[in-house]
Amino acid sequence: MDLKKNIQYIKGVGEARAKLLNRLEIYTLEDLITYYPRAYEDRSKPKQIEELADGEDALIEGIAVTNVSMVRIRSNMTILKMNVRDDTGICQITWFNQPYLKTILKKGNVYRFYGRVNKKGNRVEMNSPVFDKEDNFKNTGKIIPIYPTTYNLPQTTLRRIIENGLAEINQKLPETLPNYIIDEYNLCDINTAISQIHFPKTFDDFNIARRRLVFEELLSMQLALFALKNQYTKDVKGIKFSKDAKMSDVINSLPFSLTKAQLKVLEEIDLDMEKEKPMNRLLQGDVGSGKTVVALIAAYKCVKSGYQAAIMAPTAILAQQHLESFTEILKDFGIKCELLISGITKKKKEGILERLKNGEIDIIIGTHALLEENVVFKNLGLVVTDEQHRFGVRQRSTIAQKGNNPDVLVMTATPIPRTLALILYGDLDISIIDELPPNRKKIDTFAVSKGMENRVNNFIKKQIDSGRQAYIVCPLVEENEEINAKSVLELAEDYKTKVFSNYKVEYLHGKMKQKEKDEIMEKFKNGDIDILISTTVIEVGVNVPNSNIMVVENAERFGLAQLHQLRGRVGRGEYQSYCILKYKGTSDVIRERMKVMTSTNDGFVISEKDLELRGTGEFFGTKQHGLPEFKIANLFEDIQMLKSIQAIALGIIGKDPKLEKEENRLLRKLIDTKFGNRIEI
Ligand code: ADP
Ligand code: MG
């Protein structure tokens, strides 16, 4: 048996179908048998017609009490109908455009039908069900797997191909988990797992198979992450930053005193930096908790020890802003900061790259532009990535490779539950700023549905009249016929010419040129704009303490974590701040979400709720987080399993850090095959 066998040569495939399977990322026999169903239809036991509920998918068994009647309603449309009866009732079956059924199905025979039930009063119907004849149950009498598939590759075909693949395996897969683990955690063997995940006889069988596969997937991922962490902490020689470069020098020069939490985190960072092994630390802290200044102080220590620091931010606006606060505070220390973003002229860029290379620039602050190949450092010592949830693991290492094992500090304002942090950032040590600077006023949050427009607008006017500024965030850039939501351009036009015509209204969105965006942001910072209408480009990190109102249009379209981020744009100065969430819709989930936002300002509470209300998929948004992709595990459903696996993985690594013992040979192989190119143990 060859698991790497090209899919084309599996029975029932061939050249054309191989192409279709490739679209599903199935290239080999192994890919095929690990292509798991996305759902199962329970066609195992017929239900009584009387019991059927409207809208459910169900199997019935009954005798045909009529022949199939056919009505042609248009030249290209025929409707076929037949009635079937069991002991409890009658069900009318309907098909469209399948005239051949007339000769196949006969009055007096017993059939099974599986399909969606349509029930109105006592009338029970099924449209276009799958059917079986009594003496030949092919499509029913079992649990049927449903696969994600692609155009031109019907479920039945894919199912048959997978059956053929399993037949070729013939229960002879080599075991992938060590016996001691299988015994200790009561798992089924790999062959049982693979065959039952596709074709379980009962849902118990399915659960047994799934548990084993999820266990294996989570365990290998967690072991790989711990191994990755070991790779950093063991052996690797990094930079030992100087004890004489004292963080306290810059701390004492700040216009405010640091919070206890900031000081504690800085102590952890200081210790890391003075050790020889490279720092790999995640800094979690709610919006406004003051992470930037922590990064700045670390960068100071790095520069004073004779190295360069790189600060990577997800947007140009944010990079710009960091540059300003860094320059402001560090100017008295003779430290040279520069900005590198994609918008700048070629000539200017060349100059910066040159000075970076020869060491004239101490701290470079930039966007993804820093990742480019031609960005070369003289001696990069510290890499800080801000708002990490926007960068992946790969980008983090791309920039770190520009130095010789530099220290790495990753900052994020998305508080995530600890279990998930261990996965997302399993390779990092974690520091948390769990306290906001003093005198921050709670941001008053209101959720308003329609009919409050005037009151809200008058409120904004009153605040602006007393000197403040407002943000208004819309989900769309321009009007879109398909999406019923407010757009930046539409609203800007309306507000400029009508509602707020006496005020200075400007707008900002991601499709604008960098230069335009910078100009607008600059004007907003200087107080030359009263109302800034924008998309979520404003979400990350922007700091304008004089603005105290955040209005979110169509708040129902944003995730809780995102709303919390947006809200964090205000409440940054001395003024009482407000967040107004305008929402549409009446569903429980929307109401619940609005309630969460109005009742707490605590990012951790909000993230737990977000996870609960949306599940991990949406919680993490896209794949760019560097989160490993799972074939079968679901971080939300399997969170309990994940917790135990984390403990198990720690136990294994604790006893055998490099997985060298014979008993762990299979675990090591698992990690090598799955993550081999990314991790060396
Ligand atoms: P975030 O953690 O969201 O990145 P910032 O670093 O942007 O937060 O900090 C928000 C604001 O709070 C900034 O204006 C910053 O100067 C200020 N700040 C940071 N630490 C303190 C502190 N200890 N006391 C007072 N203000 C602080
Ligand atoms: Mg920040």
C-alpha cells in the first residue's frame, strides 16, 4: 500500500476526476482518506410519517398508493407526484423534471425516501428525495457522510471514490500513535478511526472515531508548538543586552508614571533581554493599556546596548503615530528613529535603506514594507510587532531573520482566553498588562436602533461645540446594492452637505492614497477636522486624545472584539467619552452582543463572550493569524479536549523534551511529517 499514490490511479478516478479532486486539495491516497465529511445524514432508521416535523431531513418507508403522475407546466418543466403511506399517515412526494421516474416507481411497491419534510397542517410533503426500493437499500439504511465538494463532482461519486480508497487501504494503515497513549486514553486504533469517520454504522462509532482523530490532531499540533518554543529556549544563542542600558533612564523622563502592570511587564522583558537566549514574548494588554511605551522602553534598552530595533505596525497610520511618540520621547537621548512605509518616494526609501544598513538609524518603524528583502540591518537586536493578530507566524520570523537571533516582542490588544493563547502563541512566553492607566473614565456606551438619529446627531454637535471631535465608522467604503449598510462616501456626502454642514467633516478609507490618508489623519490630530467618517482602518491603535465620540454605523455587522477595538479609539484623554452603536435587526444574538458592549469595558470578558457567541472560526476571522489549520478538530467544540491535551503534551515534553525515547518515536514522526519544514526539534 502506497499512501502517496497519485489520486488519478485510484479506482473510479482517472485524469478528469483527478483534476476535480485536486481542487479539493486531494492529490494522494492519503489526502483522500483523510478528507473528512463535513456532516452526516442519518438515513439509518425510518421515521413514522405522523412524527415528521416541518423542515427536518428525514427518512420514511412506505408503500406507494399511487403511480407517478406527471404534469407539464411549461415546455421545459415537468412535475411528478406520487403518494406513499405507512401505518401512520400519507406523504406526497414531488420531483421536478425527472420524467424517467414514471417508469421506475410503481404503485404497490415499498420504498424509502430521504429528504426535507414540508408540513402544512396535516399535509406532509417531500420534494426531490433520495429513494431506495425495498429489496435494494443502497442510499438508505445507514449514516451517509456528506463531503465538501466541488462543481461537477457529485456527493455520490466522491463517496464512492473514498470507498475505493478505503478498500485499497484494506485496514492496513500503520499505527500513528504510540501504544501507551492509545491505551492510557482509551483511543481506537487508526484503521478503525479512518473507516468509521467516513462510514460509521452508528453515531457512537462516529464519536469514537472522531475522538481519536481530534486527539491526534490536537496532540501533534500542541507538541509541535512546544517543540518550537524549545527550539528558541534551548541551545540558540541570542543577544545579551547590556545591564548598563537602564530602562529606568527613560522611564524617569516620561511625562507620566507607569502603571504597576506596565512595570511588571517591563521587568519580565528586561530579564529576557539580559539573558543570552532570544526573547520570544507576547505582550497582551487591552486597548489603551499603554503597550506602545513598553515597546519604546525595550527599544531604548536595545539601542543603548548597541543594536538596532524594528517596530512593525499593521497600518501606515499607526506606524506614523508610533514614530511621533518615539521621536518625542527619545529625542533627548540621541536616538535616531525613521519611518519606512510603502507610500514614500523611491529616493527617500533608498536613503533610509542605506542608513539602516550602515547603522545610522537606531529604530526603524514601519509596516509590512519592513519585510521586503532589500531591508537590511547593520545589527538588528529587537523586533516588535504591534497588533500581532494581523501578522502571521511566518511574517514574524521573516523579520526576525534579518538579525542574528534578535529578541522578539509581539504585542496584541485582542485579549484571548488562555487556552487559545497557548495555541495561537504556543511558541511564546506571555506577559499581560491587566490594568489601565489611572484616571481613565469609563466609556459610556449606548446601543441605539432606528429613530434615534436626531438625538444622536444633536449630541455629537453639542460635544463638538465644546471642543471635542468624533469618529463615525461605517462597514462599507461606497454604496453597494447587495449590502444594506452605511457607506463612508454616502454618509460623508450627506453629513457634509446637510446634517453637519456647519462642521468640518472629512472621510478616510483604505482605498485612498497613502498621502491623502496621512493628510487627513494629520488634520484630525491637529483638531482641524470635527468629524472623521471612516472604515475600520481606524480600528487599530490610532491615538487622538481630544476625540471623545465613536459612532459605529451598522454595529450588528462587526464582531465584539472589533467593536471593542473601535471603542478603544476614544477615552484616551481627560474627557468623558462615548460610544454609540447604531444597529439594525432584532435577533437575539444581535441584542445579546449589544448588551455585552453596553455592560462592560473589559476586553477579556468581551473576548470570552465573542468566542461563545460566534465560535472560533469567526473569532479569529481569517487564516492570517498563523493559527494552524485543522482537518477535523474544532477549537470551539473541542475546547475541553484541548485543555486536557495541553496538559498531556506538557507531560510528554517534560519527560522527553526532544521526543527521543523509543516510546515517542511515532509522535516525533507525526510532528516531522506534519510540521517538518517549519520546526526542527
Ligand atoms: P495601547 O496599549 O492600546 O497600544 P497606547 O500605548 O496607545 O495603548 O497608550 C494609550 C495612551 O495612554 C497613550 O496616549 C499613552 O501615551 C498613554 N499612556 C500609556 N501609559 C500611561 C500611563 N502609565 N499613564 C498615563 N498615560 C499613559
Ligand atoms: Mg497600540
